[in-house]
Amino acid sequence: MYQNIFDTHAHYDDERFDEDRGALLESLPAKGVVAVVNAASDMKTSASGLALAHRYDYFYCAAGVHPHEAASFAPGDLDAIAGYARDPKVVAVGDVQQRVFEAQLGLAGDLGMPVVIHDREAHADTLALLRKYRPKGILHCFSGSAEMAAEILKLGMYIAFGGAVTF
């Protein structure tokens, strides 16, 4: 049996879990899961992830906007994310495209919170902004070079390998 599993990037608020979400989430601690961070994709999932975090003691969330949803980022959303970030169950500020990414890196720095970053095919831009803002956090779906990995680690950040490492 596995122990002390910390899932740093989940999407348990996804509609695919609607049928059995409650039973699944209640079963995880007995399976060795000690913590989960549910990563938001947009403002709606920032709210739904926080709702789940308040329901389960071991559950936390990252509030923010995924790169694919950055075009929907509206005036006031950064303030809304800052509001979510004041909740102790929000443990990180999440993914975004460059303009919104930079705004959220600044917000995470102002709040003293780590970031969850999804960098795909934007390695040079991502690394430049990480050097500028020097956040704490994780590149959760790392697909860069060994040299970039070394630079990320020098900045004191973590990297995680997802399915992209296979291609």
C-alpha cells in the first residue's frame, strides 16, 4: 500500500467526476493520499476547487487561469484571484498566458504564495519571467531541456513530469 501521496495537480472538479466524486474523494485518504491540490483552469474552476477544498480536510486548490483560457481573463479577475488567495485552502496561484501570467506572478509575489505553471512551447518566455519575478512553486508539466531544468532548479523551484515527457 502506498503512503504519503501528495497529488500536486488534480482536476477533481471536472464533470467526468460528477457521478462518483464524493465517494472517490472520501476514499483517497484510506489509499495513502495525504494531500491534493486541485488546479483551476479558469475563474469557474477556481471557485469549484475552493468549494471542494472546504469540504475535505486534505484538499487544497490553486486559483488562476490556464493558458488555454487566458483570452477569457476579464478586468477584475485578478482581484477575484487575490480574494481566493486570502483563503487558507488556496495554496498557489496558477497558469496563464504571458500578459496574464506576468500579472499573476506579480500577485503571487505580493501575496507570498507559490505558483503552479504550465509551460508548453514557451520555454524562453517562461524562463525570462521566472528570472524576473523569482517565484516559488512548480512547473507541473515540464517539457523543457535539461539546461532549462537546471535553471529552474537554481531558482529554487520544482519541476514535475507529466505525460508530455513521453513525446
